[in-house]
Amino acid sequence: MKHITIKDIAKHLNISVSTVSRAFNDKYDIRAGTRDLILATAKEMGYRPNPIARKLIKQQSLTVGIVVPEFENAFFPQVIIGAQEVLHKNKFQALVMQSSESAEMERENVQTLVDNMVDGLIVSLASETENLEFYQELIDKKMPIVFFNRVSEQLNTSKVLFDDYKWAFFATEHLLHQGIKNIVHLACPQKLGFAINRINGFKDAHRKHNIEPGEIIKCGFSVQDGERVAGELIAKNTIPEAIFSASDFSAIGAMKIFKRNGFKIPKDIAVVGFSESRLANYMEPPLTTVSQPTVTIGQTAAELLLTQLNSKGIFVPQTIILNGNLVVRESSMKNLYS
């Protein structure tokens, strides 16, 4: 299949190449009738602009790179959907890549996007990412970047966050209000800022009620992480009255192992998760969890990035903190069996 060029269009209409070029670029010095004829002919002949050439000429790709840690959790796909809604309305495309929680792959992803001349980046850091010099170099080179969910306070960029402290506090207090005192927290890697905020919310809810905070156990995000921790608790015979997990998936994994070993949920162990995964409502019993405004997070991140792109260099980074909701289901309602 032959690639149609502006020379082919010019030859077909017996006009100059510069006239065709002016029509495509909507220049003032071309008659409306001529422009309309050229555009109609180009469409009829199947002409498609060379995107690489267009990037080089305009120094703008109308493309935004999005990098997320994983796709297993519905959280990140929903954020991407929100971002794409805003970008599409503004004639931008999204190039999406995922790091598999690897700092090295994250850097490779970002470099690939930069090499492909994206106009800006929307990023959620991998759990392994510690060295931020690469991002600082990009910021110094005026690459617009918006971080969301997993961010670093070391980088002076716009950020979209969830009020993790507040909702971890409320989730813990929901258990405490039922008279539960021995609550274990399954914490995400503490190098991530939101994990620390969830831990602090867990602790402060206990302090408000003059109760010593329960054990904080290092755990990952996955079902397998929750299974491992539950198995360890059973092996040590240190079974808590309740578990508040910083991830729905680790909460689901813990529920699975406890149930397999004869514990009833919530009668023996109440469980609360975080992030409102698609599986939460389909568990037996359904999982109480904290719901985050995932689509709004993506929309807000995209809006912040577009604002920066349109700022012509005069831009002050913003941090926007969004609210959520505690979705109470049977898994945490221990008082039903008291």
C-alpha cells in the first residue's frame, strides 16, 4: 500500500507543495475554498500526516506518557480511564506503560516515553523506586510531570493524593467502635508515603480511644502476601480479633487462609481492606474496604498536567488531596455475632 504524501496531493491538484502545506497548517494566506478542496482531496486519497515529522515541526506531540506499577489491581486501570477522558477531550493521546513494581523497568519506561517525545508524564512510583535523581534531571530539563498515589515529597512537582490518613483512621475506628481492641495492621512497604499515612491513621485511632495500637506487620499488596502473614499468625497462635489491611488483596489472602483453618469471618476475625477492589463485594463474606475516587484521581492528574503544559513556563506545582468513603460490608461487622 503506497503512502500518500503532500507531493502526491499537490500533483493530483496541479498546485504547489507549499500551498498544500499551508492548507494543512491552516495558514491565513490561503483561501477557504482552496483549503477545503485540498483537505477533501487528502481525505479521499487516504493521506495521513507523518506523526514523527509533525512532532519535529511543532515541537509538540500531543501525547502524554502514563507509567503505573501494575495492572492486577483495578485501581490503576481506573485511574488511566479517568486520565484518558480528559486527555482525549483536549486532543491528546496517552501512551501507557507499567513497571511491574521494578525501579529499573520504571526508569526504562520513562526513558522510552521521553525518547518518543511525549509532552509530559503522569507517574505512580514502583514500590522499589528509591533513587529519584533521574526524575529530578527531567524536572530540571522542564519536563512536566504529575505524580499520583505513590509520590515523593523530595520532588517539586504537582501531585494527586488520597487522604490515606483520614480513611485509615476511620477504618480502624469502625472496628474499635465495636469493642474490638486487638487489631493487627497489614502494612504496605513503608518507603511509600501513603503506607506511612495509613499506619499513622491506624495508630492515632487507637490513641483517640486510649487503646494501645496493635501489631503492625510488614506486608505487600498481593493475595500471596496476605496468605503468608495469616499463615504466620496461625503458626504463632497469635490470632487477632481483627485485621485492617492496607490493601484489599492482602486482606483477601488473609481471609482465605483463616477460613481454610476453620476461623469464621467476622465472628472470629473481622477484616477491613483498602482500595475497593472489584473482588471486595464478591468475597464470602463481602469485604469492608475504603473506596478511593480512582477515575477522579486520573482526571485530576491529567488536568494538572495540561494546565502546566499551557502555562508557558509560569507554573506553581499543586498538591491536591481527594476524599473517599468507607464501604461497610459483612466482613467487619463482628457485633452481628456478639
